[in-house]
Amino acid sequence: LHSFRSRGLWVAPDMRRQGLATQLMDELTSYAKLNGFRKVWTMPRVSSWDFYLKYGFQKKKLIDQFEYGPHFL
């Protein structure tokens, strides 16, 4: 298996800034590793880019027709 796609993470506005997105990402990446995936990819909203970059994702492919993109790996 090569890569696992995350369809996105979302935390309710009143629950943000409590580390929940980080916990979700930790669970997601642990699941992917345990199931033999070498990479995780997603296409996050522009407003979420900083989170993914801080978590170690890299921008890979620009998709500009949507509110989402580029692909992050």
C-alpha cells in the first residue's frame, strides 16, 4: 500500500485551540502506519494550510478550481 487519503479533519469552532485537531491527526497517522501505508495525503481548505504545514505535510500539487487544494502529502 502506498498512500492513505484523509478526507479532512474538522473541529467545532467552540472546541478549537484545545489540541483536538492534533489528536485527530495523531490517530489518523497511527492508523495509516498500522495498516501499511507509507504516506498520508489530503486536500485541505485554504484556512487549514498552516495546520498541515506545521504537522509536516508538504504542498505537492496545486488544484485551483476548488476551495480546497493544493494536495498536501
